[in-house]
Amino acid sequence: MIRAAVALAAALLAGFIAFPIAGLIFHQSPAAFVVALQAPSAQAALRLSLLTTLCSLALTVGLGTPLAYILARRVFPGRALVDALVDLPIVVPPAVAGLALLLAFGRAGTLGPALHALGINLSFTTAAVVLAQTFVASPFFVRAARSGFATVDQTLEAASATLGMGPLRTFALVTIPLAAPALTGGIVLCWARALGEFGATIMFAGNLSGVSQTLPLAVYLDLEGGDVAGATALSVVLIAVSLAVVAGIRSVERR
Amino acid sequence: MSLIIDVRKQLREHVLEVALEVPAGVTVVVGPSGAGKTTLLRLVAGLLRPDAGEIVLDGRTLTGPTTFVAPHLRNVGMVFQEYALFPHLSVAANVAFGLRARRISAPERTLRVASVLERLEIDQLARERTGELSGGQRQRVALARALVIEPETLLLDEPLSALDPQTRGRVRSELQAILRDVSVPTLFVTHDEADRAAFPGRVAVFEDGRVSGTVRT
Amino acid sequence: MRRISFVAALLCLSLLSPLPGKADPSSLTVFAAASLREAFEAAAADFTKKTGIAVKFSFAGSDTLEQQISQGAPADVFASANLTQMKKAADAGLLGSEPQLFARNRLVLIEPKTNPGGVNAVADLAKAGVKVVLAAPTVPVGGYARSAFKKLNGTAGYAADFSDAVERNVVSNELDVKAVASKISLGEGDAGVVYTTDVTPLVATSTRSIAFPPESQPDAEYPIATVKATTNAPGAQAFVTFVLHEGQPYLRARGFLAP
């Protein structure tokens, strides 16, 4: 009796998730799907999403790796605070994140005049999209990397040192490979979050095809404008990518 | 050819004081758990700094009041207690690691690795992952990895304690044979009295955190 | 096959959401254009006092609202900022009554108080480098703005391709008029087009307004109608009637024109 109830509950939830997605995928014919994807605005959104997420990923990994390493290995005053700060963007609603970015880096924001003096204007630019994505998505990587670095056996790093490898080579040849599963998982999650980012992007970077209209924004705008075919096609692309991401994480975890 | 250790370091419950002159060949350092045996080796390797004192190898000051040579520049060969083999590399890659650090060319690395693996009779394991090896095999890989770089001093941290009692005796004899050919100052640190008997010659004993000189058995 | 799974998807969703279809005479859900927020919230307070019916609002771009209603969102009343979206809803058979005009609005150009873009007249929107913030074309105010620009093409003081030049200067297509107002209030963008009713006292503290030439003002007409799928038909009708009569002062007080 209990087993039947458990199975029913499981089936309900699985069905709840599967049905809307299946409905979306089967909503239009493959031919209509291809046609919708060839629209210039769809192409622009795809290209922009690819470009911006790769940039934000590079920024995150580049700056986040040293940060994660320090958080994992060094004890310093204020470490708990930095730890909490790093995790904060995960719980902050995206629109709030967007507003915060605007108030900090916008033209009239705290750093606005300083940036302007340097000739930098972030408002309504693709750079702003990258920053918004980095803000909301980097915690996913830093958390995973921090955890990965913390679990690497430091005796192995000591052995590497005694064998003659300097700190950087030890990091590259021992630490990174051993933390690789965690790092990979973090990269994948971070990228997926950046790809789906909407609220902070539209707040901070605005919405303009080819400049700031990423895939999620394009879906919303298409729908708003009554172009259900376009919205559906782009949604299917996003779902396909998300499925690939999830499959990717699972296979990395299994290793 | 000698290793001079004259250091002091505050440990958790006592002060470690070492005054040793280690000549070429094996010197066994005996002491109970917690005495500071591993710390001693880590100090020589440069993984730790003492509170005071110096460490001089072949006339070159590695650790001193105004000097500290980083561990990767010390040319020491160390065998860790749990062997610290790199799990993501094969046996051959593990053994070649120190040669890679010294930027020895790939062909040359292959030659030297093959030679030392043969000498330690583990050449058939070259392609194996380290995770599937027995305790005795892992010990030999760790030893090969430390020997192939031709270090100026060899540090062995309880090399037999990770083995089960049956294997220990056999491996001890093998170790004796291998170390007979080693001509650099070698510190063999252990808590096992049986090891002391296996390497007659030089023995240093920990007493209340202090180990100094050598005592002939 | 496709329609079946689509419908099945919606059915499953609706099964798992709080049961709609239960008539609740004491509450209403009104979908209204974003520009109506302040006026409608004030009017609704009065309506609730007089009738005892609580009113819940969903304010957004009228195009978004129309989409949501057509996908089955639980609205009782629909108040749009243009006839286009209301007509779409009517054509799709979504309405429960004939749309009636209840207000008109006018466009105004706003800019940050410090005038960072050097915009002093509507004509300046075509100057190179000016950052123009508009609502998306399918949002009523976005459509009105663009038709206003088109009307100015070739008139005195405006080039023949004025509207194209302005479109090239657009840096963002916001989702509703309030987002445009917020951006300009925050100092982002050099100028934006909103309704005069959106220049609330709060917005006025951080912006400057510039009037559109009267002949370019579009007919920004606001229709209201009940939604066919309403679960509170009498209440919905009562609200519509209220907006058309007793609620008018609230609209007028915030700058809306008579229908």
C-alpha cells in the first residue's frame, strides 16, 4: 500500500516536470522549428548567448580559481565573510542582483563617474551582460572549486614539491587534475546558470537584439510579441542545452 | 657527503630538538609516535621551518637564519608514510615525475625510469594505475620515484609501517638490499625496533623530543 | 499529436494548481497595463470599500497580459493600453463583453535631470550617440512612441528619416513602460518615452520632461473588458462599470485624459 503511494508520488512529480517539457518539444514540427531558428533575431540571440556565456565563464574560471584556492587553503581574518559573500549571489533574486549592479556600475551609480572618467560606460552594452552573468553564476564555480581544492590530499602536493616541481607546476600537474571532477561540475553548473540568466541581464544591460538580447530574453520578448513559434523554438534550444548539461554533470560525477 | 641538522621546533606537547650529523649511508632514527619523526623529515625537506637552527647538506645551507631554500629546489628524495603516489598517473609517470620537474627530455626520462623500475623489479607494473597495487609494490614505486632523481639525501618516513605484518619482513629485506647501494645520507625514521636491527651502523634515538649524535648498536 | 500533448501539458499543470473554476464572489483578478498601476490601485481601494470585493492586480505590458490570458491565466478583467492588444484578445474569443474606452493618455519624453545626452527637444533624439530607451515595439507605449516618430518624419525641423535615426539610437527595448521610467530615473540612458501619467511625483524628482509636438501625439486609447473565462462575472462587470464612471476621477487625478 505504501509502496503504491510512493510510486504514485514519484510518478506525479516526474510527470509534472516531463509533460510541460514534452509539450514544448512536440509543440511544433521539426520543419517549423528550423524555420523559426533561422530568423535573424533568433540567430542573434544564439550567437550572443554563446559569446557572453563563454566570456563570463572565462572570467569566472580565471578569477575564481585563485579565489577558491585561497578560500580552501588559507586561513585569514574575514574568511568567513568572504565565504558568505561568494555564496550570496545564489540566494539573491536576479532582479535584485541587476539593480545592485546598476546602482554600483550604472552611469549614475557609485562607480559610474569613476568609470566614465576612464572612458568606460557599461550601460546597455554586451559587457554588462557578461558582468551580470558572472555575478549570478560565478558562485556555482567557486563553491565547487573550493570544495574540490579542499579535498585534494596536500601530502601529494608536498610530494610533488620534494620531487622538484615548483608551486605553479604542482598546482597544474597535481592539484588541478585531482580536483578536476569538482572543477568540471562547477564549470558546467556555472555555464548553465549564465545561459539561463534573465532578470539581472535585463535590469543591468537592457534588451537589444545583437547587444543584450540573450536567449532567455529573446524567448520572453517573442512570447510578449505573440511569436509563439519563435519563443518555442528558442525554448527547445535552451532545454536541449540544459539536458546536455545535466547529462554532462552526471557522467562526470560517475567517473 | 653529509647532512647536518641542528634545529629546534615547538610541537604540540613538547619541543623537538635535533642535533645530528648524518654521513653517507643509512641512519635509523627511532622514536615513539608523536615524537616528531615526520616533522624532522619535513624540516629537512623544507616543507616546514624550524623555530631556530640550520640544516646544511654537503656544505650548502638549506635552512638557516637568513636562508631558506624552497622544497622544490632542495634535491631531496622523500618516501612518505602512505607513499603519496599520484593516483591520476601511471606507475611510470609517477616515477618520471621528478625527472619532468628537472626538465629531462622525454626519451631520457623513459630510459632512466625503465632502468630504476628494473632495478627494483617492478618494470612489469610500468603502465599500471597506482590504485591497484599491493602495499609492497606501492612502496617500491615510491622508492623508485625518490631514487631516480639521484637526490643528495634520501628521507624515508616509516616506509614499512603501512604494510601488513606478513609483507613487512620480506620488504624489509628487499629494502636492505636496495639501500646497500645508496651512497647519500639517508634518514630512515621508524618506531619499529625491528628496523633498527636491520640497519646496523648508525642509529639515533629520540629521548623526550631530543635526538642527537648517533649510537652504535 | 502536437496539440494533444500541448493540451495535456496544460491540463496537467492546471490539475496541480489551486482549483480554478470555483466561483469566488468576493475577489477579482484584474490584468491591467503597467501605466495604470497608480490610478487603478487607488480606484480599487474605493471599489473594495463600496462593494466588498477584493481586487488583485497583475500589471505588465499589455502584450504580455494578452498572451497570458490567451494561455489561460485566471483574469476576470483586462484593461489594455492600446486597442491592438484588446482586439487580439477579442479575435481570439477571450472577452466576455464589448471593449469600452475608459481613458486616453499622452506621450512625453523624459530624461535624467542632469541631461547627460544633451537632449533638449524631441528632434535631438536623432543626434548621433544619444541613448534612447523605449519599450519593446509590441508593448503599447513602444508602439505609440514609434508611430509618433514616424508622424514627425519630414515635418518642419525633422529629417525625412527621423524615425529610422531614432531607432538606430535605441539601446534597449524594455518590457513595460515602468521599466523605461525606472531606467531614466536611475540615470541610465539619455532619454526615454513614457506616458505623461508615468511622471509621478517620485519620477519627477530625478527626471526632466519634454513635450512631444501635439500633432505627433498618437491616439493612446485604453479599452477595458471582462474576460470570458471569468469566475466572477457579476464582480467583473461591476469593476468595469466602476472604472467607466465612479473611477474616472482617480484616472484624471493622475493625468489620464477622458476617453
